[in-house]
Amino acid sequence: MSREEPYYIPIPEEYGRRKLNALYREIPLKDTASRLLRKYLNAAANLYGIIPLSKLYGIITSQNKSLVTKEEFLAFAEIARHECEDYYILGKSELYYDGPETELMEYEVIDVQLIGEDLEPYHEILRGHQGKPYYVPDKKEFLAYDNPFHWENTPEAEAFRNFLLTKTTVPEDKLEAVFIDIYYGLHCMNAGFEDVMNRLDEIGVKFRRKVDIGDFAEVYTPFHNHVRMQYNRGHTPDELTAMYPPEERIPKSISFGPNIRQAIADGTMNPDELRQGILAMEMPSEELRMNFLKEIAEIQNGTKPKKVGRNDPCPCGSGKKYKKCCGR
């Protein structure tokens, strides 16, 4: 990006309702069609964070035969650029000082939260999108994302909500707000485990018992892996993992070797310092981070590790079978 300081983006002028209605009537489209298109624009921004108009048009026409022609859709989008909504419709020439001029169909619908003092949130989502297909649910589920706080009521989400209610200090009347706060961070901001823990601390949520911190990882991990994320073009982490062949998948669990376990158990290694290091370091998946944190808690609580079979992966993390590594 070579836009000169101070950084700014020329956001299209916001029109009043009367002017917008007059422009929309010129297309013309039925009111029902216009309302539906507005819902699709909002839902797409909320579900994907960023999506080109060309891709969105393809989704709309696949779910609504004969709703709108390409020309009508482009005319609608040009007017919608001047609406006050939770999305922007911007071209590369507006996003970048030296950005190329493109056809309107290649402009992007962008969640407003991705455009701020700089473009780093926007670029973060673009990096996440690389090489991933779009998750396209059926029409009813797609339009549910017109509500920015929509979430799928999965068993994993219910288990996480129940944990918050029973194992933390969240009162029942605040449960929905706290849950949505955490969910929104995962869905829209690609929040990591440390971000979630910090957020809980910021809003005053405490664990009722020390042992509950270790149990938290066990409940949080499957919840995290079933959240639809803008970073993943609407897919959950588990769905993306299933798309790769087994040999290319990130391992879901790696254990500490016997030396580290012993050092934690006898106090040679400070478990709190190790925990903070694991929270801060980059991991290929949050599931691996949860696995390490849970294992630290198990060692501190005196929980014996599961017996390792000779043909099981070696606990030291070498990737070899136990019988050909530490079990020799």
C-alpha cells in the first residue's frame, strides 16, 4: 500500500433515505427483491468478512432464480454503496493509493470492522482466505447471518455455554452477552486462546476452582473448532481440516516428553512460566495449544498420563512409534 499519510479511504458519500429510495425505484426492482438483496449483502459481510460482488451475485442467483439480472444487481450495488450499513462496497482504487481501476462487479463487500485506522484487519482476513473455498449454506441459513450475532446452536456451543454458567462466575442473566462476546471474537476477529482468556479477565469472569482452568481447555477446543469464521471463508476449523488428506493434516495432539513431565512434577520447571510461554507462542492450531495447557494442568494435579502402547505415537512428539523411539 502506498497511500500517503495520514491514512484514509474515500468512503462513498452516505445518502439520505429519501434519495436512496428514489434511486432504487429507477432500477426498478420490487420492494421484496430490494429487501432481499440488502439481506444478502449484510449476511455476506458478516459470514465472510470480504467477498467480491461477482461471487455474491453467483450465490444469489443460485438460490433465487430470476430474482435479479446482472445489470440490475450492479445498479443496486452502486446505490447500496451509499447506504449506512455494516459493510462497505469498495474497489481496489479506493482501498489503495495506487490501486487499479476495476469493474464494479470486482468490488468487494467488506465488513466495516475490517476498515479502520489501517488495513491490517482487512489484510489478515485476506491472508486467511487464501486457497480456501467459500462455505455456502442453503438460503435460510445464509440469510440468518443478516444478524451479525447469529451462531449455530451446536452441541459444542451448548457445552461451552453450560461450562460458563456452571464453572465460572458468569451469572445466568449475563450468560448470553458473555457467550456472544467470545463467539464474536472467534467468528470475526480470529481470536486466539490467549485473547479469549484476556477477554474473560477484562470483563471480570473468574473460574470457580483452579482445576476448572484445565477443564476449560477441554470444552473450549471443540467449541472453537465448530465456529464458522470469516478467516476461513465461513468454514469451521474442523471442516477445513477434513478437506485435507490425512498426511497433510495438522496433528491434533502432541504430548510433553517424560523429561518435561518430570521437571514440572518435581518443580524444576515453573509450570506458570511454561503456560505463559505456550499462550504466547505461535501454534499451527489452537487444539495443540489446548492440549499442552491441559497436560500441564494434569501434571500439576497429579494425574497420571495414559499408558502408551508400543504402536502408539511417542509422547515425546518425535512422530515415530513409541517402540521405535523412547520405548526401545
